[in-house]
Amino acid sequence: MTKILATADDAAEVLKNGQLVAFPTETVYGLGADACDDTAVARIFDAKGRPTFNPLIIHVFSCDIAEQYVEMTDQARILAEAFWPGPLTLVLPLKDGKISRLVTAGLVTVAIRVPNHPVARDMLKTFGGPVAAPSANLSGQISPTCASHVLQGLNGRIDAILDAGPCDVGLESTIIGFDPAPTLLRPGGLEVEKIESVLGHPLLQDMDPAAPRSPGQLLSHYAPKASVRLSATDVKPGEVLLGFGDVAADLNLSKTGDLVQAAANLFAYLHQLDARGAKTIAVSPIPEKGLGRAINDRLRRAAKPRSN
Ligand code: TXA
Ligand code: MG
């Protein structure tokens, strides 16, 4: 049985015991384990049914703690100072031998972020060390934005869940690598435009699905059970409509066309339409700007033929 926890201290205790706890972040719920404990990290892959080549993000309380584990380049520090705590993950050279090799899947870099959710922050502060956490869903399924989504996939497969209500952002973090120039590896909850304005130049893009450097770029990663039809301006027989803007829809991501609201609703609404047994989810066109880029990225993956 998976225990439901009420306090961040209880969650930190679960981590110290080498067990798994799902916890809220501002983006999506994460499935956490002590990043320095090989067995605990291995249990993440087992619980998610995740291919071991897919490395995990580590979560720490502060930028100072991050510097114990990674080499901060000048540009990485500029981004960390501007956006941490927040929905930004930086892929940086590993400094330290303490992080389990399972976390990095053998890479010489590690993905790291400082989340901005009061409950996650309390848990990380009490725990002290780095917490490895992918999204708390079965591999290949939609990321959870509330505790009930987590339990749908992982009840009985993980030790505990810390329930603190729905996530504000609703999309996973934006991932930036440095090779050496700042490169977008995954669009996400922090708008590319904001990152570029702090850097003063455009990001390079490295999202070629044929040769993914960030393995989460695999095409069919974000998959509801229903098939997905994009940029729908009509509804065909047997389809449900996930709307955006001023359209009559089964569920509407944002009637006013607000991309922040649409991002927060995206995964929850895909879950709800799936639960209705919809065969195909048609989705209204979403503008390719701001958080619309990350929403479209997740929807394009959901619409691809499935690999699992
Ligand atoms: O918002 C988020 O990022 C959530 C919350 C829980 O923090 N986490 C999340 O984790 O989305 P996950 O495991 O579902 O996605 C992590 C992504 C994967 O696509 C993985 O391939 C990539 O990060 N990644 C991890 N380490 C990497 C590395 N060293 N180099 C390149 N990509 C890496
Ligand atoms: Mg995930």
C-alpha cells in the first residue's frame, strides 16, 4: 500500500529510509528517492517501468547546494540566478562522486534544478541532499499534476505520496544544456523567450527526435490512451474536442486563450478525456509562442504513433 503523507518532514523521513515518495513541485509531481542511494534510485526505474538509459533530474534546495554537485559555468550561473527556484533544469558537468551512476545513466553530466514549491522546498531543506525525481507516472504516460493521477499509475508500487493539491505550472521544467552554448533540450514550464531575454541571445535548439540527446525527447513519450489529432478546427464523429479559445469543446484548456492557464490544465484534461474512454482527442490549434511551444511539443509527442 502507498501511504498518504501530510507533512514535508514525513516525506524527508521516507527519503532517509531509502524509500520512494511522490511529492508535488510547481511543474508536476515527482517520484523522489535519495540520489546518492543506488538501491533507492533503482527502485524508481522499477516502479515506473522506465528504461534505464533515461537519466533522472536531481532536485536540491538551493543554488549553493547545487554547486556541491555540478560545475556551474558563467552562463549557467546567470540562468540559475535569474530563474531558480523555478521550472528550469540545467544539464551540467558532474562534480562529485556521490550521485548514483543510475541517476545519470552513465553520462558525465547531470540534470539539476531547484524547484519552487513550498512543500517541495521544505522537504528538500529537511532532507538536505539531492533528490532524484522523474515525473511520478508510469514510463510513457502523462505526467501527474495532482495526487490522484499519481495513484492511478503508481498506487502500491511506491512507498508514499505527499499530497499538497494540484501543481501550478502543470508542464515539466524547461531543460537547457551547455555544449558549450546554451541549448534548448526540452521546452517546458519556463518560456524560451524569458530565457533568451536574460541571456541576450537566442538559444540553440537540440530537439532532433531522430537523435535525442535528452532521452525524454523520444517521440511517443507523452501518451494518453486515446489517439490525438492536432490543430483541429472541426470535430469528426467519435472524437472529443480539447478546445483552446472561444470554441464549444468537451473540455477547454482556456476559453480566454491564456497559455499559462492552458498549460496548467493540459495533463489533467488529457487524463479526464482518457477516463471518459474517448478514442480520439481532437485538439484546437495552440499558438507556437510562450508556453504554447511546450504545450505543442507535448501534444505532438502524444499524437505520434506509439512505441510502447
Ligand atoms: O518538471 C520536471 O522537470 C519534473 C519534476 C518532477 O521536476 N521532472 C521531470 O523528469 O520531468 P523526467 O525524468 O520525466 O524528465 C527528465 C528529462 C528526461 O527527458 C531526461 O532524458 C532528461 O531530463 N535528462 C536527464 N539527465 C540528462 C542529461 N544528463 N543530459 C540530457 N538530458 C537529461
Ligand atoms: Mg516524465
